[in-house]
Amino acid sequence: GAVVSQHPSWVICKSGTSVKIECRSLDFQATTMFWYRQFPKQSLMLMATSNEGSKATYEQGVEKDKFLINHASLTLSTLTVTSAHPEDSSFYICSATARQGLYEQYFGPGTRLTVT
Amino acid sequence: AQTVTQSQPEMSVQEAETVTLSCTYDTSESNYYLFWYKQPPSRQMILVIRQEAYKQQNATENRFSVNFQKAAKSFSLKISDSQLGDTAMYFCAFIDGGATNKLIFGTGTLLAVQP
């Protein structure tokens, strides 16, 4: 149980275009989802927290207009990187918490974004 | 501010040996949770073990155990009988018992298990 999927697992896009990453909780309802960014050989950096049906809360320094987060249902959150640039290339990971055991996060497998 | 510190960027251990990864944290909260996550080359984050701060007993999961020293704010991970599949980045993480549910990660320790 407690499986989180991400799609796509790997995406290449041209500079200036937008790309959407999906995060789904497959066997539980996720009241809260988190989006992280990870650079090579570094730790996870929290970008934003999203609750179903409400606006995401962004961490300091994260551009809201560049990284659009939508948590439309209890099983789906999306991260859209708008007007992508090469410096947005990174590994993006989502996680989710279930209704019970709110403190435990279940992680998706991550999405590698390369902007050319 | 709540912080998590892992002072060992890299470690190496021989197969079948025991290794201990260090982690310290700083918080003024009394109710919190601590985790060790493993990130193998696939980059999938895997929960290894967790500890509730109110529990005095150290958590154990098969070959993995922790030494939780609340007063010292220390939370080390011991891996016994190391296996090649244990090769991964290990992250210590903290979450308070409040409303934010934000995980605070350490910088990670890259563990290499040598055959």
C-alpha cells in the first residue's frame, strides 16, 4: 500500500516551453502533497506544499509563477514548470501524506527534467 | 530554526560488517518524529526506519536500528550485516508534531558497501 506515482519519469523540453509533471497517490487519498527539487548529490529541497482544493504554499525563494502547483483532487497534484530554462533542469520528487499517520510521507519515483 | 546535520558526507563498509551513520538535529519542539530514508541509484526514496520522540525505546527494523538520544538530540542509524544492496544515499529527516508536516532533511551520507 501507499504507492505514489509520477509521470513522466523523464522529460526533455526546449527552453521557453512549459512542462507538466503529475503526481498520483494510487491506493490512498492524499490530503497533502509536497514537491521537492533535488540537484545531483544533494539533499531534497522542499519547493511547496499543496492541500487538496486550496492554493499551494511555496517555500521562500521559489517562484510561484514559474512553478505552478495544482492539487485538484485527493489523488492528483500537478507541477507545471512554465517558460522553462536550462537552470530549471533538475530532479523533481513529489510525496504525499494520507489521512491517517499524517506525519509519514510516501514518495514518488521522481521526474528528471532536462531543458535544452 | 529546526535543522538536521549529517556530518559524514561519505562512508564505506565491507560486506557483512556493521556501520553507523550519524545524525544530529536541533529543535525546541517536544513532540516530533525522526526518520532515516534511503535513496539508491534509482533515486526512489525509501523509508528505512522511524522514531517517535515520545518513545524511549529505540526503533528496530531487521538489520537496521537507531540509537536515539533525545537529550543529546542525536539519532544515529546502525546497519548490521551490510549488504551490497545497502549502497545508497542515506538521509536523516525530522518532522515536528505540529500542523506543517514539513520534512526537514539532512545533507545525506553516501554509503558504499564494498564486496
